[in-house]
Amino acid sequence: MFLDDLQKLIAKTFLDNKITTYSLDARIVLREVLNLDEKEFILQPKIQVSSENLGKIQKIVERRLKGEPISKIFGRRDFYSSTFLISTEVLDPRPESELIVDIANNFILDKKFKNVIDLGTGSGCILLSILKENKKMNGIGTDISFDAINIAKQNSSNLNLDERALFIVSNWFDSVDGGYDLIVSNPPYISSTEITNLSSSVKNYDPLVSLDGGSDGLVCYKEIADNLNRIIRKNGRIILEIGYNQADDVIKIFESKEFYLLKKYNDISGLDRILTFETKKT
């Protein structure tokens, strides 16, 4: 079968099964199995796909039809101009979280911050993207999961950031000392009762510990706010990703701990997605 005919067939199969990214997913499957870059894929539509590769492609298509994300199938995900190793032990990086990196970059440029800590780092994609963009920054990523920290370390090595990034197993910043200019986090914020309503691609392939924010979805924000003053420096700033309906509650949590809101940011859908705070420490 020719490449272009196979692409159309796979895309239609995905579309018929209500996979919204049907065209992109079909292209990724074929590029990965056939080891083609984007240019080769476009310029060689009449490549003959061997029976051996057809068998490999069929198995991958079947996995995708069962709900497994493409990124988890191939163990990689692009995020903020880099490619990160991922697995079922870490949250699949979302495009919305790239906004954290953009905001961090602006703060670092404006305030000349020197260090950053990423709480619940997962694959390390947020911290490593910040460090890659800011050559004079150092940072620490913490996660309660040993497996997540091992993946983050691999990503750090692949991006040649080992000298500026340290990843440690810790419940938030329990194992961290010292002062930090910038704190970033995309903590679990989905309420426990809502987990069952998530798509199968999320609830079956992302780790529960990265999703479940407790009975009200706010447990992790409260834990972070309760102890943040111990490690944040004077005029330090916090960047937090939140659920679409949590802005008011999270603002109250942090204001009660002597942090004041700088700004709310919306995602591309117009929903509240990021909150930034500054410490009132003097």
C-alpha cells in the first residue's frame, strides 16, 4: 500500500472512532514506524509500505483505538520546542502548561531571578524548558514519585542541563532548604469525584497521583501555600496552573498566607488557567 493511501485510511479510522486529532495522529504513527521526517513524509507520498511495517502500524492503530495516547505509545511528547521522554508514570505534558514557561521567562527577564523550583515536576518539562531558555538560571524539580524523578533526570541529560538542574524525590518541598526566587507548579487539581468522568486516555494512562486533587481539588494548593514562606525569597513570585473554575478559591488560599495576586491568565479557550502571586515578605 502507498503511504498517502495508508494515511487516509488510518485518519478515517481514527475519525470514525471520534479521535479529534485523527489527521495528526495518523501522520505521527506513519512517520514513527517508517522513520521519516516531516519533509520526507510530504515529498514521498508514493512510498510503498512493506507488509512488515503494515503489521507494526496495525498494532499501534489498535492501541490508539483503545484510548492510549500517541505520546504514551511512543514514549515522547513535544513541549516548548523540546522533545521529552514520558511514560505512564508522569503526566502527559499539555500545551496549556507552556504558558507557565512564557510567564516565567518574563519574570526572570524583569526581575533578574537566579533560581527556580518546580513542585511536582513529573517529566521535568516545565523546569527544563525554563532553564533552556534562561542560561544563567539554576533549578530544582521535586516529585513524590521515584519513577517520575528518574524520567526527569533522563530528560535533563538529553537536553544537556544536568549542571543546572537537580531533581529530587520530595513531597513538595519537604526535602528542600534555602531561598528561591521563583516557584512554579502544575499540581493535581481534579476533584476525586471527577476522576471517573475523565477521558480514558487520561484516567487510564496518566498517573492518578498527578490528577487527584482531593475531595475539592484544592488539597495540593493548600499544602503548598501552608509551607511556601519557608523557601521563597523576598519579592519572590509564584506561578500556578489551576482548574478552569478554581481561580477564586486558589486566590483566597494564597492571600490567607500573605501572598498577593499579580495576575490571572487565560488559556486559548478563554478559561482561567494560570495564577501568579508575589510574596509580602519584607
